[in-house]
Amino acid sequence: MTQDVEMKDNNTPSQSVISSSTSTMQHLKEIAALIDTGSYTKEVRRIARAVRLTIGLRRKLTASVLSSFLDFALVPGSEAHSRLSSFVPKGDEHDMEVDTASSATQAAPSKHLPAELEIYCYFIVLLFLIDQKKYNEAKACSSASIARLKNVNRRTIDVIASRLYFYYSLSYEQTGDLAEIRGTLLALHHSATLRHDELGQETLLNLLLRNYLHYNLYDQAEKLRSKAPRFEAHSNQQFCRYLFYLGKIRTIQLEYTDAKESLLQAARKAPIAALGFRIQCNKWAILVRLLLGEIPERSIFTQKGMEKALRPYFELTNAVRIGDLELFRTVQEKFLDTFSQDRTHNLIVRLRHNVIRTGLRNISISYSRISLPDVAKKLRLNSENPVADAESIVAKAIRDGAIDATIDHKNGWMVSKETGDIYSTNEPQTAFNSRIAFCLNMHNEAVRALRFPPNTHKEKESDEKRRERKQQEEELAKHMAEEDDDDF
């Protein structure tokens, strides 16, 4: 009896592996049937649903499951089957058992293979290689998938094609060869524009912008962005990326107001699961607000999961808020590696002038009259002629309207004027106007984002269609968090 129990315990792990793999294989067969139906009826929503379901299964994919699925979906011995099978590693003993179990129940492949199913096989193999961090194999697989896509022109493939474009660029970026595919991406964007593939257009436009910005080619990125065709966004993830890249371009071009709006909108629209993306948006938005002379709220730095990543920028904000040039230099040197890795060091160099101006504004509020040597001392100007530098800084701040003061050149003083009532100016009106405009824009975007099933005003929805729609909505809500996390 004891031996029988031990034998059962020993077989349990392999049985669980087989049952898990069989379940995954069954899900993949259902997805393949969904794609086949979508291809026959030319319904893009079924293909999109298949992609969403695949994203939920990606962590369960194994080499044996993929090999079995390729045998099921593709004709064994065909060119596509041979090419994709070469990217899938051979399994172990347990995997061989799964292959035997699954192949015993698999149906014979259909004579007519839909192009959507073949492209989907490329997608799922590429997804597996990326997750296994086999980027060289992923490069070869993605290049083969792009070559196959060039010969297919069907709108039902656009959803899968947009994902292939993304992972095609990702595999080359991970191997440091991103510049090699710039010409291919431009040609694909041109083809997508001619074919009216709007999802492919926005995906490829973002990939091209990322490609240019990766090599600091901001002028070329802006030229491409300004000349690219405009259309309504189809994917929230792609729209968030576009806003982020636009914000970076505007920041480099010194258009801080537009950059701030784009970056804050990208951070606000991004899914909660996309933590890394939101952190990057907040880093750039913080610097842009500091360059505009604003001080970000403390709550931005204490968001859940962002405290550690935003700590250098919190200390930088504190130095700018105080107007302490020495503290600013210390923070800059302390987190030099972090700022260089984030590629924000050049923006932080620009902040030096803002630190001096903030310190000067604090001095102007505190003193009705102060000598220029004392101004230079309080600002901690380390130069050969600090008094002359302080005088030029004060003169420029007065001309720009940063402080309300005059310079007494005869006695070498800075004389501050009496602070007036801000409510007697137009500033409150301007602030309220910007807030109202923000609320109106958000309302208009929410109205435009509403989606309704087609022809609802013409025909009533049957019970079967209603059940199918509710099932799709539940699946969409279930997989949305995982999909957003993977996309970012």
C-alpha cells in the first residue's frame, strides 16, 4: 500500500503538467476556430477577441504546446510549418507525453488554410520567443512574419499585423539593431497608408517616432509626425504612446506648455497596470513643469509604486523650490547616473536658470532693499565676477517680469516694490479659464470615446447575440489588465 501511494505521488507532477498543457492546447484550438470564423465572415472583432485571449494565455505557452498547435493549425511539411517549427525548441520527456496526448485528439487540418491563421501562428511563436528572451531567434521570426505580411492585403489581418510590427521593433531594439529596420518601418507605414490600415498606421508611426528618439533625431521625428496623415485614434495604448513621444519632442523644442499638456494627458490616459510607462510620463512632466516655473504637487511623488523611481526628481524639485543653487548641484551630481539613464540630464542642465530665478524671487519677497554683493552671496554664484553676474541676472528677471523691482546702479542695490493684490490682476481669471477649458475638453473626449454596436437603431438584438455580446464584454474586462501590462 505504501508503495502504491508513493507511486501516485510521484506521478502527480507529470499529470498536472499534461493536464495544464492539454487545457492550454484546447484554448488555442478554440482561438483558431474563432480566427477561422472571423476570416470567413470578415469580422475584425473576432480576430481582435482572439488576440485578447492569446495575451491571457501567453504565460502558459510552452515549446510542446506550440509544436502541437503548429501541427494542428498548419499543414505539416509546408513552408510555413517548417519555418516556424525551426524556432520552437525541442521539449523534454513530459512534453513528449503532452504531444502524444494532444496529437491523438487533434483534428485533421483543413484543406484551405486562412491567411489570418498562418499570420497568427507567426504571432504566437514570436510572443513565446520574446517571453523566453530569445531575441536573436525573435529577430529572425519577426523578419519572416513581416516578409509574409507584405504579400497579404486583408483588413481582418490588421489587428494581428499591428502586434507583429510592435514585437518586430522590440526584438531589434533588445539586440541594439534598431537603426537597421528604420527603412522597413517607413515602407510598411507607406503601405499601411495606401491600404487605409489606420491601426497599422498609428502603430508604425509610434514605432518610427521611438526609433528616431532612440538616436536623438528629434528634428526628423517632428518632420515625420507633422507630415503623417491624421485620423481618429483606434487604440488607447497607441494614443498614449503618441502623446508621450509628442511631449518629448515639444520639450526638446522648448515648447513647454504644449509638452506639459501632452505628457499629463498621456499619464492620465495610461492604464493603471502600465506602471513603467506612467513613471516615464511623470518624470518628463515634472521636469517640464519645473522649466515652466511651476512646482509639482507632493502627491505626484507619493503615487503607489512610484516613490522609489521618482525620489531623485523629488529632491531636484525641492532644490528648485528653495532656490538653492548649491543644493541643486549636489542633487545633480548625486543622481547623475539616474538622470543619464533616463536621458533627462540635458533638461536638468536647463533648470539652473530656474533655480537662480526662484532664489532671486525669494530674496525679492524677503527684502525691500538689498545690495548686489549680498544677492550674489545668497544665490551662491561661483564665478570670477559674481557682483556683475548678479546685476545681469537681476536685470533679466526684471525685464522678464519674474520680480517686481528696480536696480539702483549708483548705490549697487536691488530695490523691491511693494507686493500688490493678485486678485486685482487677471491671473485668477486666466486660471479659472484654463480649468474650465480642461473640463470641457475632457467631456468632449469622453463623448467621442463612446462606442455603440453597429445598426442598433435599425434592428433589435436577439437573445443569442445579447448573450454573445455580454460574454465578450466579460472576457474583455478580464483580460484588459494583462493586455495593458504587456503592451506597455
